[in-house]
Amino acid sequence: MEEVESESKFFWKIILRIILLPITLFLVIIRKREFKELFEPIRLFFEFIFQAKFTLMLIIINTTIFIWSGFWSESTTNLLISYPSDFLSTRAYTLITSGFMHASWEHLLGNMLALFIFGRVVERKLGIGKSILVYFGALIISGVFSSGIDLLSGSTVPSLGASGAIMGFIAAAILLDPFYFTYELIIPLPIMLVGWMTIYADIIGILNPVEDGIGHFAHLGGFLSITLLLFFLGTEDKQTLKKGFYINIFSLIFFSIIYFLFIA
């Protein structure tokens, strides 16, 4: 299995290549290096992008369907989005199809950025086969969870988007590699901190509901899905997730104490 490189390793490799570009240029001029070596940072960038094949495939499929959906009729769209009662009927397939549809470019780009970051971590630690299990398992579980809540509350609002599945990736990523550094917010942050921020936003969204168009219960269902998907993973993976869980809990307690003692 081809290694999926970490963001930190890629970042420092690119920085080094850029710093050395003047030297490389000089060596090219005196014919000690080949001209193509000047484009090494670009090659490394594309290599980085294509390493996580399943994650990249999901991004391409989601983007293609979003563009294609602009030419669909309203009846076709309604056929594929998920209504709360669908999972109890012959329309249960919409638990999958709705996960590949998005309401706007902003919705799509936000989800695809999160998918690229967290999907790479999961694919790096679990490989393609188990990543497929986590993604589609979270997609289905989050859909059922959200639909069940909607049915109990009497809501008939349909849902769409990959957020529930991505939350499954987020949950898996912060447990599998909590101290993996991501540059999503420009500055390097442990991925578990970025995951906590995402989870916190959904908890606030549930406790203080507003019409923001975000399926917070679907997100929560995706996050909790990892507890069920654990049963389909091997012993070694379970041990890694268990260790990651303890690291997250102890880190959360530690930083909460620091916050209340010195900041609040």
C-alpha cells in the first residue's frame, strides 16, 4: 500500500525545496542538474494530492455530481435527496444518494476541504478498504440517526450532503492519530483540536437551534457512528482507537482545567 504522507512532512519538504530553488537554478545553469528539477515543488504537490486515492475519488464524485445536478429537473432531485421517513421505506437508498448531493458551492467546498484533511488521516492509518467501511457506515448511520430525530420531532425537511459521513471520518481521525498536525487554519494545529471545534459547533447548534440549514443531528450521528463501526475493525485498530480515545479525554480535561484556572 502506497504511503499517504502527513501534512507536516509535505509542508517541510515543500519549504525546503523552495528555499533551495536558487541553488537548484544555479546548478541547472551550469548543467549539474536537470531543468525538470526546478519544478520539483509542483511535482511534490500533485504527488501529495493523489496519494489518498479513495479520498480523492470521493471528492471527484461529489464535485461531478454537484455540477451535473445543475442540469437535473426538480423531480430528479427529489428522487435522490433523503426525507425523514425514507429509511423506513423503499426509498432507503436515499441514505446513500443524498450523501453525494450539495445545496451550493459553499456547502460543497466546505465539505470537500474537511473530507480531504480528515479523509487523508483515516486512509493513511486504515487503508482504502477500512476507509470505505468508515465512510459509508457513517453516512448510513448518520442518516438513520438524523431521520429518527426528525420523525420524533415531526420534521419533514429533506436532507442532503456528505457531512454525516465526513463526521465519521473526523471521529476516526482524532482517535487514530490525535497529534497529527493539520494546516487547515493556516497555523499547524493537532487534528483532535480541530475535531473538537467541529463537534463543539454541532453541540451548540443542537442546544441553541437556529435556521442555519445545517444538519447538526446528522453530524452528531456521524460522529457517534464510530462506536458501532468499531465492531467491524480488527483488534489492532480497536486498540489504536481506544488509546486515541483516552488521549482525547485526558487532553480535553487538561485543557479545560487550564482554561478555567488561567483564562476564564
